[in-house]
Amino acid sequence: MNRRASVMIYGIMLGLVIIILALSLAPVGKFFIGSAMNATVGDVTGLDCDNGSISSFTKSACVVTDFSLFYFFGSLIFIAGVIVTSRIVFA
């Protein structure tokens, strides 16, 4: 097997590892983001995003927290795609 094929296979394996890692961590990330957006219960401090009478600063923090799941795991999947594509194109 030549060097180019080895690099391509390595790139595909590395990309798949990152995709599997992102997909396996997504439910845990969703749980933590959901608990951060809920009301404060015991020792767990929450933003209480369901409350309608919160300040605009807290509302903006709720929006940013809500989008963080998509941004973090979407960027992990995007990075995996870039690794696979770069190993195929530039190998």
C-alpha cells in the first residue's frame, strides 16, 4: 500500500473518531445545558429560563446557552469533515 492511501485511510479513521465522540457526548451535553436552563434546585444553580419575568441579561444568557449545544457539537462534526476532506484532497 502506498503512502497516499495510508494517509487517506488515517484521515477517514480520525474523522470518524471525532464524529463518534461528538455524537456520544451530545446527550450528556444536552442534559447539562437543560439543567443550567432550569430553575435553581438545591445546590444546582439555574437560569430559570421558563420564567417570564427575568431580566434581559438573563434572557440573553438563556439564548446563548440554548445555542451552545448546536455550536459546540456542530463545530466538532465540521472539524471532522475538514480533517477527512483535507486528508483526501491534500494527501
